[in-house]
Amino acid sequence: MVQWLNLAGIRAAWSAARDASLLRPHLSVTDISECCFQELYKKGYRYLIADKDNCLTLPYSYSIHPHVEKAWIQCIGTFGRENVVIVSNSAGSSDDKNFQEAAMIEANLGVSVLCHPENKKPDCIPDILEHFRISSHKAQQCIVVGDRLLTDIYMAKRMGALAILTQAFTEDGDSLPAVLIRRFETFLLTTIARPIGIPP
């Protein structure tokens, strides 16, 4: 399913132009295989929000990428299946008719896909908190993992979560707007959006 225009992401770009700190991830990794989930759990993090395309799977695929399959199993084992959710701007969104795509991903990846028909990333923070049944004060116990600065990282910084940026697996099969925006985000990452490190 190709994503349609994400107005929330465009608004995020304008906001970040005024405050670049909203785009600075705490940690930048190649992929989730470089994340030590057990150590993060020991630091007090209890919930994980993951992007799907180019973070867990190839673009528009329903299967976990083989390179991160072991790490994904470790992630679920560490936080618990009920404390991990996939948040996509295609599956589970208003673009997903009857949430059919979300159901297929849940069956293949083993965790819930957030249904957020009214708000796309980065504006679906209330939907995430409601899914986990936690208050905004507990958002600091959340980790957001994704490959997009203007959606995943911006959303994480707004909600007070730990922001982990991954590199995209590939541009093959991705939509042209997504490719162009990601290249712009890569430029930002080397200039105003450098990682700041995990909080003590």
C-alpha cells in the first residue's frame, strides 16, 4: 500500500525548522540488531513503538527482514508482546481499508499494529498512549524506533520517548516521495540533527 500525502509530516518539518532539537535522535544505528534491548529495559524503558517499512521489513512487505529477525524476537521477549506495537503510516491508518493490511502484519510479525484512522505519525501520540493504557507521564518509558526523522524521531521527541533512528534497508520498491524526503532527512542528520546520546 503506497502512502498518500502526510500533512502531519509536512507540519513537522515546519516545526523542526524552528526547533532542530526535535529531529535529533538519541541514538543512530544501522538497524535494530545493534540495539541492546535488555540494557534499555534495565534503564527503565518498558514500551517499544516500531516503524515497519525499512525498519522491520522491506517497503510494503509483510515479512520481517532476515537481518533483524533475531533482534525482533529478542525485543518481543524483553518487553513482552503486549508492550510492543507497530505504528505505520500505511497499515492501520485511514489508507488501510478495514485494517486488512494491519491484520496481515500482526499475523506475520507477532505484535499489534496500531489502528489510527484519524491521526498519522507524528500526530498519533494519543492513540499510542491509549493503546498501552498509560498516561503522558509514562511516555518517558517508551522507545520509538524508525528510519524517518520527520515522523518517527519527531514523534518520539514530542512525546518524551527515547528516539532511535535506523537506516533504511533499501530504496528499491519505495515510493518516490518517501525516497526524496529520506534523502533530505539524511542531509539533516549530518547537519542539524546529529544524535545526542541516551539519557543517563
